[in-house]
Amino acid sequence: MTSSSAMTSSQSYGLARSHQVTQDHDESGFLPAGWSLKRRIQLLGILVGVVLASATFLGLQLLHMTESARMSDATMQLNLALDRLARQYDKADSPTSAATLSARPLIENGPALRLITLESLADVPGAEGGFYSRSQDRLLGYAFPTYLGSGPKLDIPEAERPTISRLAREAIASQAPVREQVERGFDVILFVAAPLVRDNQAIGAVWLMHRLPGIRNPQWQYYSLGLLSMLGMAGAIAWGAWSIARRLDRAIEQMVDGIRTLQDSASEPIPATGYTEIDRVVSAMNHLVLTKSKSPMNASIACTS
């Protein structure tokens, strides 16, 4: 009886002392005092999940905005450049302009139209364009002033010529600007055309195009898949942290329940928990109880009792 009371008191004191040491240690740490290992692991899982989910969300938004921003910026630049090109033509076609002194109409004067295009697009990177003459059914005045090649680009891209001519005719027929977006492999080409009207009659059109290279590159899709994989990994890590915390909590409760039932060598030993580190403590506790029960002092106390 005395041995059982002494063992119980010793165990209670040991648990209380261990709890006090844990609290003293936590007071100097980052986490609040008294936080269990389970809560720490759960917090780690939550933080990992939140950080990776946020990174994935921001990454996806960045990929989306990269494509949409390029498209939006190019469209805005084309619209502004188209207005400027039309105004420059109107200015050059005014009665006081030197271009009107030519024997042929300005809309049929290719060199003069090219000068207008060069001046209008000089500060619009990636934009190329020119004019369409309705009377001649021809594309004239083509220029690409920001071309990055070794020399000036003088010829309209043959692959895009049918699209440009069709849009120019549509703009003349509708007497309103028309726009179109065409995909060429990984590239996207933006087209825009607007009519040139004199005396309520469309005499031609201005047109522009802007090629966005690599905007449909599947490499961006691979980046998206990679980011989604990161999100899946974040979920797996968070779930794993919660699962480990629950199993660890059950193992500790099992060990604590076993310690409370220990009395002497006749008591059932604390069962293994399945965690190597915790089972080492369990084994040490079982060995301690068995050793104390076999010591001469405990034997004499048992005989006296």
C-alpha cells in the first residue's frame, strides 16, 4: 500500500515537474506557453498550406495577367496609333499641304503614304501598317519603323496580306473600324483597320497589325501545371501534418494512461505506441518500474507491508 502511494506520488510529481519545465521553456520561445507538440505540428501544416496556396494563387494570377496585359496593352497601342495615322493622313491631305500638289490623289501616292506611316508609328514598338487604296485595290505606304532587323522592312508579310486586304475592304464597306485577332502557331497577331472618308465616301482605309510572339507558348501551361502541383503538394503536406498530430496525440495519451496504471512488477507494462521515439520512453518506464520493484529497499517495504 505504502509502495503504491509512493509510486503514484512520484509519478504525479514527475509529470507536474515535466509540465513546469515545458512551460518555463515555452516562455522564452516564439510560441505561447503551454502549446503542445500536436498544436505545433498542426500550426506547421496550416502555415505550409497557406504559404504554398498563396504562392500558387499569385503565380497563376501572374501568368494570366502576363498574357492578358500584353494583349490589352498591344490593343490600346494599336487603337491610338490608328487614330494618329488617320489624323496624319488628314493633315497631309489638307489643301494647304504640299502632298496635295501632286498630280495624283494622296491615297494613291505610295511614297508619300510611307512617310506618313513612318512618322506615325515611330514610337509604337511592334506596330506595322499602311494604307489601302480603294480605287487601285492595293495596299500602299507600308512601313515598320521599329523593326529590329538589320535593315528597314519594306514588304508586307505575304501570309498576312489577304487578311489585311479583307479587313480594309470590310472597314470601307461598313465605314467603321474593324478588328481581328489571328493565331499563328504560338504567336497572336492583332489587326485593325479604319476607313478614310472624303465627302461621305470611303476612298480607302488605314490598317495596322501587331504580332505578339510566343504568347500562346505551351511552356506557360507547363508553368501552370507546376503551380497546380505545388498546390496539391501543399494540401498533402497540410493533411500529413494533421494526420501525424492526431496519431501522435493518441500515442501520448496511450503512454500517459499506461503510466497512470503502473503500480509494481505485477502491473501490465505500458503497450508500444508504434512511434520509435515514444516507444523508447515507454520501454524506459517499463524498465524503471521493473527495476524499482526488484530493488532490496522495495522488497523490504513490501515485506513490512
